[in-house]
Amino acid sequence: MILRGVAVLAAALVLAGPAAACVNPRTSLNALEGEIMCPTCHTTLDQSDSAAAHRIEVFIQHRIDACATESQIKADLVANFGAGILAAPPRKGFDLLAWWLPLGGVILGAVAVAFGVWRWSRARGPDEPPPASGLDAETERRLDELLARLD
Amino acid sequence: MRTVKLTGQIVALAAVAGLLGLLVWRLTHQSTPPKIGGPAPAFSSKRVDTGGTLDLASLRGKPVVLNFWASWCGPCKGEAKTLEQAWRQYKSQGVMFIGVDYHDVTGDARRFLAHHDITYPTVQDGSGMIADRYGVSAVPETYFIDRQGRLVGEHIKGTVAHQKDAFLRGVKAALGS
């Protein structure tokens, strides 16, 4: 009985070791769950209930308990699962394009729309008469008569 | 004004051509599942059980049983013993068993190998790239490759422990007997 108690105590100490090593964790599982993908279900960890996602959460928690920073944990995950494990591409190198291209597209689109509006307003002119109806004088007279009768 | 219009048209045309190029690239780079009788998709990957890498091409001339698994996969635990027993039975006939650890934490995979006493080589497939080439949609899945590097037999979806006949047929097809 005493031996069993000692064994349980030893196991608890071993398990508590890594957690006790980090008094002030540098990040949290909640902070990372939305930024890491579940590789089998293609959603972020916080939206996944799969076994693979659960194992990755356990791995992240162990790294947090070992005082790893967010970037260190992400680097470990990329080394293990590839860059696809990150929900958003890193903001450096070639991956920076993924951040700037949409913004560039929006700016370019806005410039194109502004230019189109400017050209359209210039081509129309301020005192241009309204467009003709395309009807001859006789038809217009008869149409007016009909409308007058309806009134 | 004409120059501005022309430049605008060229930019628009270049953007459409670029998007079309991306679409074509995406379509031509989509992985299609390999066919039985066709060449087994090549791969070279880090080993989980020891250091170094394993290249499938280096096994040409040997029958290969390729098993996709993961430590978080319940049925994979159920078939681990069957696979290890089969490996011990067939390795004297030159059959190589290769485990492919799919979307897994390497530490977990090593614990799994130790716990189930798996002694055949296992490679890492954390990104799932090897599995994509083979058209694996879920683990476990097992493929058989003959001495010429062709896929043979029928590939087994699910645990081999429950499909022993199909597994034996696969091993025999790989052996060419």
C-alpha cells in the first residue's frame, strides 16, 4: 500500500514537473487554437473535435507548460506538419504576398472605379440636353393626346 | 487619353491571363489517386523510428506493404499487432513493411511504435503529402507494391485485422506468387 502511494506520488511529481517549470506561461491554448489548423478536417482547432486536433492541442499545451513562446510553438508545428498547419501565412518572405495582394487588388479596383466615374462625368458634360425619345413628331403628338385623355 | 485606355486594357488582360494561369496550374497539379497496376507514387521522407530518410525508390526489387496510420487513430491500434506479426512472418521472404505516419505529432508516433513494439521502418507524413499522392482519405489504409514498383492487389481501407484474406492476397500479389 505504501509502495503504491509512493509510486502515485512519483508519477504526479513527474507529470507536474513541466508545468511547475513555467510559472508565467508566454501564451495560452485559447490564443493559439484559432491560429492553428486541424490537418484532417481543415478547420481551426477551436472548431474541430477530431482526434488529430485533440492530439495537437495536447502537444501545444505541453509546449506552453514548458514556457515556449507562440512563435516557438508555431515553428515546432510547421516542422512537424508543414506550413499548411498555420491558419494564416507568415508575414515574411514570399508569404507576405498573400497579405499584400488582396489589399493591392482593392486599391487598384478603387482607382479603376474612380477613374471610370471621372471619365463618365466628363464625357456626359454638365448642360447636355436629355436624350431624345426617338419618336417622330406625329407619334409624340398622338401619345400626348392619349395621356391627356387618360388624365 | 488613348494611351491610358490602352494601358488599362493591357492591365485587365494581364490580370485575366494571370488568373487563368493559376486555374490551369491548380487543375494540372491536382493529385489523382494512383491506379492498381500503375507505378506506386514515389516519396522520400524522414524516418520516425530512427534518424535519416527513407526513399521508396531504394526498395525497388522488393515487395512492399505500405501502411498509412496515425497514433490518434483508434483502428490503427487494433491492427498494429497484426501488421507486426505479418512483418516478422514475411521479412524472410524479402517483403518490406513501411509505415507512413499521417498528420501526427512525431513524439506521439514514437510512443505508439514503442508501445506496440513495431520494428519495421516508419516515415513521417506530417503534411499529408504522401497520403495525398496515394489518394488516402482516412487511416488506416494499406497498399501493396511489387518488385517492379507497381501497385498490386486491392488496397485495404480500414484495419487489416478485419480483412486478413484481402491482406494475404495483397502480400502474395506483391510477392508475385
